[in-house]
Amino acid sequence: MIIMTIENAGKPFEPLGLVRGSMIQSKHAGKDIMAGLKTFVGGELKGYTQMLEESREIAMQRMAEQATRLGADAVIGVRFTSSSVMQGAAEVTAYGTAVKFK
């Protein structure tokens, strides 16, 4: 499956529709407390960075699986969004247009 952020795949295609995948993930309370303490001194919250990287990967896989079920060759115009669901938990969504090359 080809996944691209560009809107034009460089060859003729038929759009099959919007595809998306999402993931809501949280860190356990111990890591959440440590991240809270880290905010006092500054720096990267590595636990949250890792959590969001994992969530993006899973959301992208789910989006690609949905595109495969539609018979797509690629997903173009891919974007990611994220939002806080509650303290220590975030939703990441990947979405784009499934296309079939002509």
C-alpha cells in the first residue's frame, strides 16, 4: 500500500473514498506522574512521545487496512490529527483518500 501526503499520485487514479484509522492510548499512572513532575523542569516527555508515535503507526495501519478492503492501490492526501481525550490519554486519527490507479 502506497501512503502519501501529496494530493496527486502522479498518474491517473479513481478515488474510492475517505479512509481513516484511529487509536486512543494512555500511559499508566506512574509514567503520568513522572511526566507531570518533568513539566516543572522542562524537557521532552519521552513517554508521551513514544505513546504518540505508537498511536500514529497503529492509526496509519488501520487506515491502510480500510483502504485495502476497498481495493485501493494507495492513500493520498494523508493527514494526522490528535486530541486529548482525558488527562494522560490521546486520540490519534490518520485519514486520507483511497485511490485505485487506472
